[in-house]
Amino acid sequence: MVAITTRRALLVGALALTTPAYAQGGDAQPGALPDDVVIGDAAARVALTEYGSAMCGHCRAFEQASWATLKREYIDAGKVRFTFREALAPTSPDGSIESVTFAMYQVSRCNGATPEQYFQRLTAFFERQAAIQHSETMAVVRDHLISVGEGAGLTREQTLACLRDPTGPDRMRRLNDAFSRDAAAAGVSPATPMFFLNSRHIETGPMMTPDGLRGVLDAAIAAAG
């Protein structure tokens, strides 16, 4: 993973947040949050929520295997409303992985990105995940962040400004609190990806293949009438 000695040079203070400890207990269920990234028809009878992470290998596997099917056959078709909630996972003793993950979210949201723009940028980060994980310095990580920003039409200056966005750390803490509360309410460990279908926790396994995802969502759509 990236060298930690140059971390602050990249983060310029904004990313050097203290990752909140996962709370134990709580009875929250995944109702709408102001920090949610939501895509799909508001009138859809089926709502799918994913807690995911840009640096999570299993999340990348879901993205590669099932996202295109979910987007084309269910979200774009008006059958499912999809919510993505950012999580800081996996974690590292020095916080370097969490800081990089957080930076990816800052760029994904940069300059008031629409949900479509957000998911396009997030997909670009999943495609670069392995390269970012094997970066030898934070300067190389920064180059990846800037490159994804440029691919989305952002200037270098805009991307760096978004990395310093002071609203980001508080947003991340709120989402991490929701992550731990919802996991505790479902009786599971907070791990990504974690899915809720119409506010009920569902197993991750079936969602990791197109056919499995279709089976889960088609059953939910049929049950919703």
C-alpha cells in the first residue's frame, strides 16, 4: 500500500480525519439520509441500498459483475431506486487506506456531481483500484485522483479544491455512523458491500452475479405488486 510518510502532503489536512469507531447496538434502519447518492425512479416500488467502498475488493467484484445488469435492467427501467452509501473499508492501522477511500469520494462528488456523474467517477475508481492500492507514494495516488477528475471534465485545480472540501469529514462521519447502526440493527458485522432491500438486510452472495441479482430483485418486484 502507499507510503504513509507523504500522506499529509496529499491530503492538505482535509483527509486527515479520525475514522469514527463503529458503534455497537442501535435500532436504525436505512431510511433516507441527506448524504445518500440516489439514482432511479422515485416512484419505484423496490428500493435497494448498498453500503460500499471504493477500496473494497468485494465491492469492486460487485461493480464488475452485477452493476451493468442492475443499472440497465432495473434502475434505468424504472423498477428499482438505488442508493449508494459511502463507507471507509477496509481499514488500516495508520488510516492511510481510509484517507485514500475518502479522497475518491471527494472527487466523485466534486463540483456538485449529479448521481449519474458520481457513479461514472466511482466506476473509474473501481477500474483503477488495483493500481491505486499498489501505488508507492501518495503522489502517485494524487495523480490517479487528478486523472479521474480530468476524465470527468474537472481541472486539476478543481479536483484539488474538492479534496480540501471542509464538509467532507463530517459527511463521512455521518455515513460511518449510519453504517454501524444499520449493521447492528441487522445483527451483522459492518462489512462491505452490505445490502438492504426495502429496508431489510439481504445476503450479499446472490447479488454478486447477474443471475443471482435478477432472482432477488425480480422476487421483490413481484411481491411489491
